[in-house]
Amino acid sequence: MLFRYQASNRQGERLKGEIEADSPLQARQRLREQQLQPLSLQLMGSGQGRFFRRRPLSAAECTLLTRQLATLVSAALPLEQALLALENQTTRPAGRTMLHAIRQKVLEGAALADAVALWPAIFPPLYQAMIAAGETSGRLGSVLEQLADYSEKTQNIKSKLTQALIYPLLLTLVALGVIALLLLTVVPTVVEQFVHMKQVLPLSTRLLMSISDKVRLCALPLLLVLLLAAACAHKLLQQPAYRLRWHRAKLRLPVAGRIVLDLNLARYARTLSILSNSAVPLLEGMHIGATVLSNQFIRQQLQHAAERVREGSSLTLALEQTQLLSPMMRHMIASGESSGEIDSMLTRSADIQDNAFISQMTLAVSLFEPLVVIVMAAVVLFIVLAILQPILQLNNLTG
């Protein structure tokens, strides 16, 4: 393993560098052998190191790793041996380094939850909290199985979202490309022949010529303006206040707003369900569940709900005051809270929200695809008619 260190020498000078070692203890020992006093030591890949910049494991590999670890732990294999087995079978060097570091932390007496916390980009707070709860309750194997199931469902939703968006985006790009090609190259060449004849051109042809000229003159400046506007918008969205306003505005969009809301609520309900089922306290589970959401406004509202629960409010009332939940979801959570089956009701709510998300996405794509085709066909038809009308007029005159 490679460590980045800060140390001081005998003259009191502070030095920085990197050192190779099998464990943090060995790294400190090697620094002392060089007559250096270690001040800080950081595993390359655990925080700001270069392995962290490039993910040691992909999401699919992390899910498979979690599933394999759950199987080994459930088979009563000691945790250190299970981690060693996973380390030996991992083909990616960065992933093997990460597993070796986790195993070393466990051998030094650290809990698995503390060891995986060194890689927050791969093991988010949800993983850390559930693993900690599993270690405390002695149900680490079953908790890891739930984590693997959760990861698989999350990846399936992302895959469906990607598959649903690929075709409309490609269709839009092709449509814009064809129209731009016609306006910038084909139209000027064809229409120029009619201009030399000094005949009165039809209104559609004159309009097409005007549009073509403006596109050729303004295309590059407009592209630069759009790029500048996109850069400014990206900069503004880095500020929490503007990002919160934008995320709140997205929820007001006709179809996309419902899709964003259903996706975030499904993720929240499923996260809260598996945390509660893993013996994580409800209040802690609500805070962790809010952190996994992508929409800042929804996250803020659910964190306010957690504060109301901390002040003594019921879960149903606290979530109802956010005005985000659908009537069905409110009813199911209220039923689960009153009957003591909150875990199963949250799981069912998550399933319902997932289905609603898929339905809304399917509806949006089914509406968008024919709309793009119709718009493209109308534009191309206008271009063709604008070019054909002078030709027909010329044929009539010569006839």
C-alpha cells in the first residue's frame, strides 16, 4: 500500500512525501527508521489520494463484492478470512489495494464499518450505518444481503432510466443535425440559383432564405452564448441557495417533476425500510435516508421531518407535513406505524413509488418520441416545399 505522509525531521522542518508499507503501523515504523517523526498519514485512495479519484470498484463490482462477503460471513467464515478471499479473487489492482487496507484495519481491531468509512464514495453513510448495526446485532450476513439487494434494485432503476433516455436523446441530436445541415449547406446552394433569375420568390422561400442566413450568421455566437450560459448556470448551481431553488423548481415541471419526486421518495422509503429492519434507530435512519437523495429540496424537507420526529411528532405526521407524499404512501406509512409493521409498509411504499416512476418515465418517453418525429417532419416538409415552389413556378413560366 502507498501512504502519503507529513513528518518532521530533527531540525523541526516539515516534510511531505509518499511511502510504501503493508499497514499504517509499518509506515510509521519506516518513517522513524528514517529519523522522521510522523505527523499525519493517509492511505492513497482513502481520502484525497489518487485511488480515490478513480473508483477502485464500479457499482456493479461493489454489489457483487457485498453479495460475496454476505455469503462468506453467513457461512461462519471469520471476517478477516472472508476479506482475504475477496482480496485474492479481485482482478482490479485498485480494488485489491482497497480490500487489503480494509482487512488491515480489521486486523488492527477496527470495526468493519469504520474500515469501509475510508472510502465514502464507494461505501456511503447507508452502508456504514447498516454494517455497524449488523455488527452490533450479530446479523452482519443478513444485513449485507439486504445491502446487495438494495444496490441491485438501485442499479436496475438507473439502467431502466438510461435505456429510456438513450433513444430520445439520439433522435433529438439526429433531428437537430439534419435540420442544421439543410439550413447551412443545402438551402443556400439551391436557393442561390433562384436568386440569379431575379424572379419574385414565394413567401415560404423568402422566409427559408432569411432563416438560413440568420442561422449561418448567428450559429457560432449563439453556440458561444449557450456555452457561457451553461457555465454560469453550473457555477450558480454550486451555491446551495441557487441549487435549492432549482431543485424545488424541477418538482413543478409537468411530467419531469413527478418523475423526480417518485424516484427520490422510492429511494427514501427503501433506505428507511432496510435501516429500520437492520435495527438502526428511526431518527438516525431518517437522517441517513435523506442523505442518499439527489434532490436538495426533498432532502431538506425530509430532514425537517426528522427534526419533528426528534421533537416528539409521529412519523406519519412529520412526513405528511412535508406535502411530498402521495395519499397512498401516507396511508400505508400510517397503517404500518399503527400496526407495528412499518418496515414492510415502507418496502411496499418503495415498490409502489418505483412502479410509479417507471410508469411516468414510460409515459414521458412515449410522448416525447413522436413529438420529435412530428416536429422534424414538419421542418423538413417546410424546407422541401420552400425549395419546390420556385421550381414549380419556373416550370409554369417556361410552359
